[in-house]
Amino acid sequence: MSITRDCAQLLEAGSRYHVHYGDRLANHLPMVLIALDKMTATPEQLRHAFDRSTPHLQPRPGSPVKEVSEVADCRNRDDRFASALHYYEQQLKCLGIAKCLQQELPPLLPSIATAAFHGLIRTAYGIDARHLEEIAMGLAYWNLDYHELASSKEQVPQTAAECITQVAEQFPDVPLAPGNIADHMQSVTGQPGWMETPIQPKLLGLEDIAEVAITAYLGTKDFTLLHGVTGCHALRLILPYCTDQEMALRYFWQGLVVAYLSTGPKAIQPVASDEIQDIRPQQAEIRETALRSDDDHVIKLAYSALEEFHYYGDARYLKIFH
């Protein structure tokens, strides 16, 4: 098991809470517990995260569990969440993690940016922890808040970075819609001329998306774009289980472009990529910041930054809190 027993016990205790609370706000508790555990949190620190989070969470819907043949019928139906969760639990039990994900991810990918990427992120954290119930919860969350984004599928001979710059020039002033991040993102797709605007580069790899995500976040420090970094980390974790990896990359890229435009779009200030020095102290500082924090997003961002730095070797991830 890739998480400690203390973490697993708290995940089990937290499984009685719904995947969101309030006005469609994400329940970050399980993701925070896994991130902290991976960053060597003590049992006391894990318990503190649990105790500070649970008072504002809501119980899972008590609707009856019904066998479903088409889990898509449960989309956007809170009253069918328990049935969708049961479906995914059964698929994982019968097929195992890899085969289940290969079967269940393709129909979910068009809504990869749903709920500000949180369905994706929670699923990926479950994979990271090798925790079947968390994977099921992530998939059920993704299915519950299923919303696709509309955009042109035309591909152009520009890099990903050039594409996002060009799109920002075409939509320099996107009005901020009321509501949460998901509402802001949906409003982008209603801008005049949006559907005629190409946003997809002909060549698109995971590293291209990661480069744009970290550049955009560090260059704006925008809260919405923080989810681009944590979401890109999650994308990397689910990608091996996607039967069509290019489809996953392109749907995520679509979501990232829309998320960026929903910020205004804000101008991305240049951030130098310095030569890597004193790696261990910088990593330790990020880890300690997370372990001392009561901010769910700080904790998740710290974990993603450390994991993405380890994977890509890009020193900018070590500047995540600068």
C-alpha cells in the first residue's frame, strides 16, 4: 500500500462525506490527506487536517442504491450518486484498477475540466494512493458533475504556448460570469466567435501542457490557474490508463485554455528558469510550508509542485510559493 495505515483509516472515516458541499464546492479532504501523507506528515498532522475539514462537509446522499447498466444515466443526478458510486466500486472489484480505468475513463474524458478539474484530480489521487474506494469516489464525482466544454477542434501549426498567446490576443477582455470557477469557464465558450477560433496545436504532448500550466500560474498567481498545475499533475497520473492518450491531452488542453481565458485573461509575466541550486533545502521548504498549512490548495499545490519537479526537473516548480 502506498499510503500509511493512519491515512487509510482517515480516508475510510471520511468516505461518509459527499464529494462536494455548499454551492458545488469540492470536498478536498481525501486529496489533502493523501498529499500530506505522501509528504511524510505525522499521524497528528493528518488528524488535524481531518478535524479542521469535517465540520463544513456534508454527508453523502442517502438515496437507495440501484443497479445501473449505463452509468451515464447518473450524470448530474445527485439522487443517483450512490448508484454511480456502487457501479464504479463493482467495476474496480471485478476488473482491477487498470482494466476498470481503461473501460471507464474514455466516456469521462470530454468533461475532464469539469468542476475545475476536481473529478480528474480526485481520481488521480486515488490512483496515486492505490486506494480503490477513492478511485471509485473520484470517478463518481467526475460522472456526477459531467459538463463538456465546446470549442473548435481545428489544429494549427503553432506550439501550445503560441496557441494560448494567440487566443488571449483574440479574447483580451472576457467578462467574469457570476458563480464559481466552473461557471466562469462555461461562460468563455459563449463568447462571440469562440467556436470559430482554433485552439489546438497540431503537435501536443504532456510536457507542452505542463510547460504552459506552470508558466501561466507563476506568471499570474491566479487561483483558477493553480488548478492547471494540480490538474496537469493529475493528468500525468491517469494518462497510462487512457486507451487514447491524445484524446485525453487534447480535452485537458481545451480545459486549460478555457480556464486561462476565464481569468480575464490576465497577462502572464515572465518568470526566469534559473539553474537548479540547493534542491533539497528548496524541496524541504515547500514540504514544510504544506505541513504547516491549513489551506487545502496550498497543500495540494505543494505536493504537485514537488512531484512535477521530480518528473520534469524544471526549477520553476520550486518557486511555487515565491
